[in-house]
Amino acid sequence: MRRFGQTLGLAPEKLEEYKRYHAEIWPEIAQAIHQAGIRNYSIFYRQGRLFAYYEYVGPDEEYEARMAVLAKAPRMREWWDIMEPMQVPDPNRPTGTWWSDAEEVFHLD
């Protein structure tokens, strides 16, 4: 199991809309996330920033391929087309990414 933390900006005036969509996530999106091997997925908000945490439970060597399949899941592009205008990515993020990965510096079970 691998843990991931990611950050992304959110336009403050879009917070309530963002929360409404996530309170009733589309079944196709939830199913695709689950099929990709993502568990324990949470998104937190503080002062214009989102922090996402999830655990990937699939084989390490399949992670990239599973994320590519997830990106092509039914309705995923439609979901992203709604979410992306609300979000503010880090201008210094790596090319080809949207969320910025955070380095895990401590963990305690």
C-alpha cells in the first residue's frame, strides 16, 4: 500500500459548489476510483488550498497504468471539465500534472 498527499488551489468563491459536487459524487467516478485501487480518499480545504490524501492498494508496477485507465473512465473528462475551472494549480508543478504531490516526511500507524 502506498500513501499519497497532494495539494491544489481552489477559488474561494467556488468552495460551496465544489463541496456540493463532492457530497454527491457521480457513481461512475466513485466506481472508477475504486477500480483503480484507490482507497481511503479524502480531500480537505483550508484557506484557498485543497489537500488530498489517498491510499493505493494495487501492485506498485501497475500504478501508472491504473491511473491512465482512471483518466479514461466513463464521465471522468466531464467531471474534470466541471472541477478544473474551480481549481488553481501550482504554477511550479511538474509538466503534465494538475495536483502537486507532497512528500511524505512522517507516518505513524
